[in-house]
Amino acid sequence: MAQDVKPRVRVPKTASAGGSVTIKTLISHRMESGQRKDSDGNLIPRSIINRFTVEFNGQNVIDVDLAPAISTNPYFEFEAIVPETGDMKFTWYDDDGSVYEDVQSITVA
Amino acid sequence: MNTAPIRLTTSFSAGLAILAGAAAADPDAELVINDEIQIITRAEAPAHLEGALPEIRSGWTFRTRETQALQMDDFENPGLSAAEMAIETWETAEGSAGKSCADCHGTVEEGMRGVRAVYPKWVESAGEVRTIEMQINDCRTNRMGAEEWKYIGSDMVNMTALIASVSRGLPMNVAIDGPAREMWEKGKEIYYTRVGQLDLSCASCHEENYDNYIRADHLSMGMTNGFPTYRLKNTRLIAVHDRFKGCMRDTRGVPFDIGLPEFVALELYVASRGNGLSVEGPAVRN
Amino acid sequence: MEFTRRGAIAISAGFAAALMLPTRAARAAIDEQIAAFTGGAEVGSGGITLTTPEIAENGNTVPIEVDAPGAEEILVLASNNPTPEVATFRFGPLAGKQKAATRVRLAGTQDVIAIARMGDGSFVQAANEVKVTIGGCGG
């Protein structure tokens, strides 16, 4: 598990049925690209979040493949349709096998 | 002792500067964070400057629109993620006294609102001018019985970011008279002293050439109201002394040391140049 | 050592100009990536919007946004990074819009390219040049 990896998401608490909401996500992660060298001149190996998926009540919203060109502390903003009250599940996959998750509830008014 | 070399560079970059300035930055933009915290980014120059600057401007006003946007919403500001990590530290007991910061100070908002705006300051009980970092380490070692934090380590910079964040909006107001006067005068002298192979003083860039470009960097007035700052270049929070050291190193000279009196004096002086600008830390800069 | 400031500016200008052109290897890598994504199909234009800053304050964190109504998948490439892949966005049934924003690393001035695979199997592309400056006094 990489150090200090913390997800945070901004999701509205309520939505209208079938309406679209804007979602912002951030995860604190170094995103070591594999291009940098240490003080001895050796390449620091790549270690990044390589995939990010978002699901709502089991249905896919967005699925992203990340390359080392995504900045430190990967940020994503996108829109999701909220058909009914339920849970928005966010999952980040790390090169080292770790999986980070966050779940937020949205209530349909 | 001439500034011709810098002018040569800026005239070469003038084309790029005009393009960049027109396309990307908006010095008159207003900064309101989270639609609620009003930030003063331009103010009347403090009297002690004696006309050295026509007005004072936060570093925010020199950045591109995209960079400015990163600071307008707490969610978008990567410096605040780091500050949030310090909340847990604030609430966790540490050291032989078995106390947390919260035990004496309450919540960060209760205990620390207004603090960032008046530091560095003379601390009577200690008989010296202190920065927030020095005060934190004093609390840790003498009151908590805990170990000192490394001055520019991540524990320290996350905590100073948290402490700064609860004062956002309040105008910087460091005292330059009374017992702090001596350090202030010393800081002022350092500010105007040319150093290094490149023979530059802080004033060479930040007073005589703000708004110009040094190669591709858009020079600001070098204010510290936004520190600790999340620098895009380093993708992490940077403390004031860390930045001072880097700037001095870039003159191709030998920098003063982190945490030692020269930088404390300089920090007091530089902070006073920004008296009137709002606390913005943690700010987002290039 | 005679090292005039004018000389230094001339050298850095030439160097900077050289950096703007993608290397032959980089161009080949891009073409390969695009061919793998499209299966060699023709790529049109229009129907895809790529938003990038004209000048990036710092190459470490460049905000970009892609928007292609009706797209199933959008591939984003950087024409002159050490490796061209930036990200691939796949939009599911609950995507409110086929639109996404993120922050990317650009190693120097170059084109950012976005290619969308539309619902009907066709491909469209947009490319923007982003100027990435080498700082003067980073500290």
C-alpha cells in the first residue's frame, strides 16, 4: 500500500430522479512516473494509480485507464446520471496491487 | 551594480510576455474561495515601504487563469488535502505529557484563527522573534514532551498549512515596531543585499522587476501571504524558508539556513511588505 | 570564460525551438497508438472538443477536458512526452455526458491529441498545441 494515499470525492447529497450531477474526485498519490532518477542516477521505478472506475448501484458511470502522464494527486471531474437513491462507488487501482475505495450515498428527492 | 542583464532578458521575452500576459493572466480577477471567503489580493502599500511599490499584490494575481482557479475551491486545492492530514495530528495525543494540540487549543478554528496573520512575531516569554514553526516546536518539546518536527518536513508544513487555512481572508498584520524592530531592520537589510554569482537581491526581482519575466517565470512581488504554498513545480507544499533557500540558491550563492535567524528576520520583513493582503495559505502557485 | 547574456539567450532559444518538434520516434509511437485504437479506420474531425490552456504555467499540472457527445471511448495522447499515452476514458450507461476533465503532465511544448470512438463505430479527433515553458527561477 503506497504511503498516505487518501481519496476524496465531491458528490451532491441529493439529486432529482434521472438528473445529471457533477462529480469531482481527487486521490493523493505521488504517481511516480518511472522517468525520474534518484541521486545516484538510478531510475525510480514507476508506481502509479493505473485505473479508476465509478459505479452507481452497480451500473458503470466511467472507467479510466491512467498513464504516468496523469499528474500527481490524480483529479477527475465528470457527470453522472442518478436514476434513483443509491450509492456511488469509486475505486482506484494501484500498480502495487492496492485498491482504494470510497462510497457516497445520493438521495433522490 | 546595474540591472541591465535582467532588462536584456525581459526585452527578449517581451514577445512571449505580451502573449502570455494577454492570453493567460487576469490581474484584476477577484478571489473568493468557496464562494464565501473574500480574499484581498491587492492593497495599499504599507507606509514603511516609503513608496517602493505603488500598491501591493498577492502572488495569485500573477498566475494564469487555470492556476488561479485551483485556489478558488477547497476541493480543487491540492494544498488543502495535505492540510487535512494535519487535522488528525492535531487531535492525536503525543509526547510524555499525553496531550494533543486539541487538548489545549480546542479545534483548529477556535484555537488558531488569527494566528497566521500576526506571525512572525516577538514572543515575550521566549525573548525572541518566532515563526509559527518555531512556536510549534516549542509547544511540542516544552509542553507536550514530544519530539521536534523537522522545520520543512511534511508534518510541519501540513500543520502550518492547516493553521494558515483557518485565517484565510484576514489581513496580514505583523508588528514591525517595539521588540521586533531589530529583527525587522535586519530582515530589511537582507532583502536589499545583492548575493551570489548573479549578484541579485530579493528586490532585484520582486521590487524592481515584478510583472516582468525572468526567462519564462512571471515575477510576482514575492509576498508570503499565501504560504505554505502548493507549488505546481514540486507538486507539494513549500514552506517560506524552503522558498527563500531556493531563491538564494538560484542567485548561485550560498543560501542561509532553514530555521535560522537570518531567514526568520527576512520572513518578518517580507511578511510586513504584505501587511494588508489577506492570508491565503495554503495557496497554489507555479 | 566569455559567456555573454546574449549568447545564453540565443542558445536557450535554439534549444527551446528544437524541443517543439516531436522526434521521429515520438511520431511513430503516436501513429502506432492511434492505429491500435482505431484499427486503421479513418479518423474525422468535429464532434469532439478538447480544452487545454494556451500556455501551461507548469508542465507538471496541466488541466485538460475532453467532450464528445455520443462517444463510447476517448483516448488522450501527448505528442512529445517520453511515452504518448495520457489516459483512456470509457463512458458507461450512467455517464451524464461523455465528458471528463483531469490534470496531466507535459514534458514540453507539444500537441495534446484526443480521439473518440463514437457510438456508431466512427472515429473523430481533435488536437491542441500547449506551450510549456521552462521556468526561469524555480527555487
